[in-house]
Amino acid sequence: MASFLQIADDDKGHDLDLFCIPKHYEEDLDKVIIPHGLIMDRTERLARDIIQEIGGYHIVALCVLKGGYTFFADLLNYIKALNRNSDNSLPLTVDFIRLKNYGKHESTSNVKIIGGDELSTLRGKNVLIVEDIVETGRTIQALLSLLNGHKPNMVKVVSLLVKRTPRNLGYRPDYIGFEIPDKFFVGYALDYNEYFRDLSVLIRFRPGTWHHICLLSERGKQKYRV
């Protein structure tokens, strides 16, 4: 079973007063739950685990857009750094896809892949699917079913987040960053109805841009509800 860092249901997070929140979002967030530094540390460890397990194979790293792009970029940067500094390396190429769900329940018949190369090009190859979050597990299972129909040699899934929810069908990725409560989280390219992908939060008196994962407030849910 994949190891992960668990965020408790009653995790109090960090007060927003400690951070510089973009003005257009300052009333839409409750807390910073997973700080940028912790995301980076966990992502580096995931990169190490992936190299230790499947290093030596050529891998096609498949980013699931839109939410996965920031995690994908940081994960690959750590993999490339480890490739330069370890005896075991992971040669890779990259591709990007988007998934469109039709209907209330995602299944193989109503999940459409947008963009990227044809899945048939992955026949006989080793694939690492990179996701931002797994909630019910239906969408990723539908993607795996579609992908396995083209007979890849190996498929692994890494997800930064897995939501702890009774709606989950029991699916668990091969590599997990954090297990989180059944709440709404934004930041680090995670969105709420396409908002908050631009959320970057500064730490007061510290240079640089930081991408934290934050808890959405009730006001934010109402404001951006569709």
C-alpha cells in the first residue's frame, strides 16, 4: 500500500494573517492547510520512490490537465535533479491530456480524452500518469481502462492528493503525496469551478512566490458556485 502524509479532519492549518493573500481572493479562503515547503518535500520524496521502483525503464510521463500541471512540473524537476546525482536514473518523455466527463457517473464510455498523442502510441511502453487529486476514483479508473486497452507494458499512477471520502470506490494510486479530508481545497493549480488556479500566496517578509494548498471558505464556495 502506498505511503502518504495524512492531513487530519480537524487540522487547524495556518492563519491567513501570516500570509499575503491576493486581494481578489482574500475573503474566499479559510486557512493555509499544506504549505508550499511541505508540498516540495513530499514531492521530492515521491520522485525518489518512483526512481527507486521503476528507475532504469524509459517512462512516458502523462500529465492530466488542468490541475496537474504544477505538480507535474515540480515532480519532473526533482526526477531530473535525482537523475543527475544518483546511480539509478529514470529516462522519460512527456505528454499532456485532458479528461472530459459526460454524465453523473464517469465510466469508460463517457470519459473523453482531449489533446495529447493517441493512446495507441503507448502500446508496449511504461507510463506514469500524474494527477493532482483523486476523489471518487471513477475518472482515473476510466482512464486506466482506456489506456490498458492499448496494451502498455506498465502503468503507474502518482497523485499529489487523495481525498478521504465515502464516495471513493476504493481506488488508491501507486504513489500518494497527501491524504486530505472531504473538503474543498484550492491553490497549487487546484481550482474551484476554474477559479484559484492563479492563487499564489506570499509569506510575509520572505522573498519568492509560494504556492500553498488552502481551504476554501463558505463565502468562496457561494461566490464561485455555478
